[in-house]
Amino acid sequence: MAEEGKFKVSIDGISVEVAPGTTILNAARQIGGDIVPPAMCYYSKLEGSGGKCRTCLVKVSKGSEKDPRPMPKLVASCRTTVMDGMEVENITSPEVLEARKSVVEFLLINHPLDCPVCDQAGECKLQDLSYEHGTGHTEFEFAKRTFERIDKGDKIQLHMNRCILCYRCVYVANQLTDSREHGVIGRGIHSEISTYIEKALHNDFIGNVIDVCPVGALTDRTFRFKNRVWFTKPVDAHRDCPTCSGKVTLWYKGDEVLRVTGRKDEFGEVEEFICNTCRFDTKQTTDWTLEAPTPVDDRSVIAANHYYQFNPPAVIHTDKKLQEANEEQLARTERLK
Ligand code: SF4
Ligand code: FES
């Protein structure tokens, strides 16, 4: 029995009790780990987001305690709320995994495979999704639609070829800034993100469109082509900012701050949106109070070259040469901490 006022739901056999009105996706996030469905368009901090990309599809094998019939079709977990006694299958359902493959193929119909030259490589949700659920081929035989790159002001560039029309950037503009300057125009294959009359995006919080874009469609012009993300070192820092919380991640190459972003949580969402001044105009270490290296998921390529989490095995070699090599390795690890 669920605690009073709570609904008990099971996802891939793991039970959790959540408040009525919670979506399946957020119930899964409360459990955490691999059973959390991927989400390319839902963003918990943006009201109304979700329901666009279908990557979060799950199977409801039991509707509720009162009505145990399964749902006839796979459902978008970011838009479906839980019922008491509901049973959901995600990674345990071959049907869901097969459908997710098709969704990835669909998202890649128009998305170019230009990861080697894309600034988002290494932190792109679509790239991760393709590795996990992509197929080696596509049944789409037509030419991909293409667009010219457009500078949206001096700080942001839109590369519409890569956009998957998740609408997150539109919600950022609607909900975080004083005036709405862009949206989606056109229908179907003609849909595109546009500022209507090519106006620049210059609101104080508009830089957050870069952080919420799950692919490399909206990029930071002050960082473009400066480096690959896995060669940089993220460090959490803060400053006394009159406009936002001032809590950011600084991305270092040597002593140089190459870019500033909001801090992201385990689901890749920004914890607190930051202002344009923090993001674009304060790139000196002296502008910031440094806290600690940003925790990076060790499955991420960003974790490459960051040896501070490396725990060397406590092997004692009897051979003198090997022992010296071992000591040298330990000393090197110590220096890199
Ligand atoms: S530009 Fe990025 S954030 Fe905006 S709709 Fe396209 S993919 Fe989503
Ligand atoms: S995350 Fe649910 S439909 Fe996109």
C-alpha cells in the first residue's frame, strides 16, 4: 500500500511512491540510474516543455490498481502522469527499445552527422542517444534539408541544419526574457527556428538558449572552434552577481577561461539559469571565486584527461624497476590531483 496521498508506481520492476500528478519521467528520475528515459525536449525548469521528440516513450503494462488494463500504445513519459499501482517498462521492454531506435533514426533524418566539427560534440544528447540507440543505416533516401548559418547577435549562432525542433530555446525566450523575439515558423518539413525579421537575440538571459539546446544548433560564438570540450577542465565557481545567482561552471584550458556555462545536474539540465554578463563578459579567473572541479560523469568524454578521480591500485612490486615505476606513477597522480 502506498503512503496516504501518494501513488505507488513500478518502473522496470523498481517501486517508488510519488505525489499524484507526477509524470512517469519524473517518477523515474526519482529512482535514478539507467531506467530514466532519455529526454530531448522536456526540461523540468521550462513550463510546457515536452511532448515533441518522443525519445522518452515507455510501455505502460498495467494502467493502475483500479484499472489494470495496459495502455494500448507506447506513451511519452514526460507527458503521462502516474496512477496508483501503475507498472511501466522502459529498458526491460524490447518494444520500447525498438521504438526508441526508430525515433533516433527519425531525429537524424535531417540532422547532419558532423560531430567531428560540431562544438556540441562530447556534450550532445543526440550524439549520446545515437550511440546508445542508433542504427548503422537509414531508410531515408532523400537529401537532408539545409540552411545557411545565421548569427543571432554577436554572441549566439544558429545552425538550423542541426535543430531537432525541441522548442526549448523558444520556452527560454518566452519565460526568461522580457520580450519574445524568436519562435518556430512554418509547418512540417518547412518548420524552422527564426527571429522572424532576423532580429538579434539580445535579452539579458537569452544566452541560456545555448545551454538548453540539446544539439549544436545554438552555439556560443565566443567559444566556437576554440577547443574540444574534452580538452577543457570544468570548475565550479561563483561571483556576486546583481542579476542572477552567479553560480556557474568555468571551462578552463590551462589558465584561460574559454567559456562560462550554467551548472548542469545529472540529467543535463541547468540548475540555475545565468545572465549574459556572467556568461559572456566575465572570463577572467579574478572575476570569480573558485569552488572545486565540477563533478563529471565518468562515462562522459569530458571526464577524459581528468585524472583527479583516478585511484591507482595499491600494487606492491617486488621487482625494483617495477616498484620505481609504480612510485613514479603514484607521484604523477598526486601532482595531477
Ligand atoms: S535550436 Fe536547439 S533548443 Fe532550439 S528548437 Fe532547435 S534543437 Fe531545440
Ligand atoms: S522528452 Fe518526452 S517527448 Fe521529448
